[in-house]
Amino acid sequence: MRISVIGCGYLGAVHAAAMADLGHEVIAVDVDAAKVDALAEGKPPFFEPGLPEILASSLDSGRLRFTTDISEVAGASLHFIAVGTPQSENSGAADLRYVHAAVDALIPHLGSTDVIVGKSTVPVGTAEALSHRLLAAGSSATLAWNPEFLREGFAIKDTLSPDRLVFGFGEGPGALQARSALRDVYSQAIASGTPVVETDLATAELVKTAANAFLATKISFINAMSEIAEVTGANVTELADAIGYDARIGRKFLNAGVGFGGGCLPKDIRAFSARAQELGLGSSVAFLDEVDAINLRQRERVIARVIADAGGDAAGLRVAVLGLAFKPHSDDVRDSPALDVAQGLLAAGADVVAYDPQAHGPALLRLPKLNLADTLEQVLVGADIAVLVTEWPEFVALDPRVAGDLMAHKRVVDARNVLDPDTWRAAGFHYSSLGRP
């Protein structure tokens, strides 16, 4: 099929490269000329494992092109909207200006049987509004919704081999054609047994926001339990293991620690709350405000723990911060707990040195005064205390004997509960974590 992808950020660049890898002819459009030029040269502007390789092969095949000229989408039959929906500056609501602008820019170049497919995460009701926008402009193109469920660090796999596909359609005459087009574009995944949920537009929009709200709630729940565990002497990891055996609950996302971050969960739960307020149903998701509050409180708990474990005074304290990205296998520092911990320690007067395998550039854009080390060993040299805030494999596998030889004092705060306490204590470390004795 000949398809277009509007927006070449994280979602759009991955989707365009993956669709071309599946054999489709893809034209990807973005207003950022520098980003387009970089992608056209096979250089992603962000870190995502496997993307450089699939991008290079798709470009070499001739099936993938990047452009700033929206008119080049003419002739494509399927148009994916993959632009960002950031949090509004003055509220928790989603900023939909880029979604609206993308559709408006597409309209003059649409054929009568074209299908626009929303992939961006939007508040429920957005698709209905966009359908009216198309009608008002005199376009007979059909709108469908196909939410994304990408995990940063695994985005290529999640696009090529998704765990489910959700298609949302309206009631117009083009719904059958849209269904056929989406089943064609994802034919390989469907043939391999990927479940397909076909539903209405509103449900398709809600699937993504509800999924993110549920995951955020699960993470904040176990972090709330970690607070109680610390006061009572319980072990939150063993608690999670025990309740995780219940098939109704499950063990995934029950890992207590510094909390969630990134460009999706935090802003999506805030946007969900804002939309519910608009619908007069704020009480239905009022719990999400506390989910958000618990998550942000975890960052403060880690900052306080580091200072307390080092003697109670941050002034002049040399802290080695291990990690800056919000999760491993990513360079994304948007709403990153790790970056907030580093910033909070700096504000308290500590001498902070940080190391992350991939996120130095993005971190410096947000925190220019941060001192960075070139290697894991370098960040530990002379440190009074280390705090692990992003669970990169090299941090998890760090030998405490090696760390102890480099540091001024043997102290570590495990803000992700991924290190073995007995091993670190046996090496002479003062070890502490969240919710474990």
C-alpha cells in the first residue's frame, strides 16, 4: 500500500520505518526540516534500539521517504496522524493544536476514498470533532482510529509484532473501506495471530488512555504500599511477589521504586482527568490525582533518603546519580524521575555528578548546570553516596567491590529496588531502598 505518516517524532518515525519494512511505500512528513534531513540520512534524532538499522534498510529499499512538503502525500490511500499531544502549558489538558493542524494540512490533498487514521493519544471525543472538521471542509475522506501501544526501548517489536490491534470506526459509508485498508496494512501481524479489536471511535480513543491510567495506578499503588512497608518493617518486594501470584492482579508493574515518567503516562493521566472534568465526570477519575501525587512524592522520598543516608546535610555532598532517562534503553528525559532527583539534590546544595549511557544530550538541554561523567566508573570516583535511579543493565550488574574501591564512602540508595541488598551489604555498603528493610 502507499501510505503517509504525518509527524516524524518518536511515534511517527518508528511507525514510518516499520511500515516500510513490512513492504509498504511510505511518505513521512514533518514541519521540522532539520529532523526530516536527519531521518532522510538514516540518523534518528532520539535513541531507540533497532531503529537505525530498520531505518537504513527501509531508506535503501526506496520504500521510505521523508519530506516537509505535505503535498507529496497525494496518491497515498491511508494517512496516519502521529503528531504529539503534549500537556497544555496552563492546565493538565492535552494540547491538540498539532492534531488539528495535521488534519487541516491534509485536507486539500485527500482523495474522496482516502482514510485518515489517528494514532496520536487524544482525549475521547477528539475523533468525533475531527470528523465534523472534515465534513465542514467538504472532504469525503473517512476517519478511523488506531491507537499506539509502544514501549520505549521495544518500539520496533511493538509495531511489527503488537500484542493487540485496536481499530475504531465511525458509522459513515467509508467504515468498511477503512476496515479493509487497516486489515491490509497490518496483514502480516493479523496472519500471525495478533488479536484485533474492532470498535467505535470513542472506545478506540479510550483504550489508550484507560490502559495508561491503569498502569500508572498499579505502579502508584505498590509505591504507596512501600511507604507503609517502611513504617511497619514489611518488605514491599515480597509483598508484590505474594499478591502477584493472584491471577486477577498479576506481578507485572508491581515494582516499587522512584515511579513512572516519560512522555506518556504522566501527561496522559492528567489529560484524562482534565477531559473527565470537561464531561462533568471529574469524580469518576478523581483517584488519578492521587496516583499522580504518589508518583511525584516518590521523587521527593528518594532525594530525602539520599541526604539522610549521607548524614543529613546535602551541602558539599558528592552524589553519583546513576541514570537520567526515565527508563533504560531510552534517551527520553521527559518527566524523568531520575532527572528530577538530580535536580532536587542540586537545589539542596549537593555536588551532583551523573552518568547515563544514552541521555546526556537531552538531559543537558533541560538541566544545563548538571555535571556529567563519561563512564560508570568515572561517576563513582570520590562519591560520598550513589543513587541508582534508572535501571540500566550495567548499573544492575555493577560489582559492589569495584564500586567501593572507587567511592569515598560506601553508601548506595537503590531507588529502583533492583540490587541485591545482601551482596552490597556484604561488600561493606550502607544499602537502602524503598519499602524494603
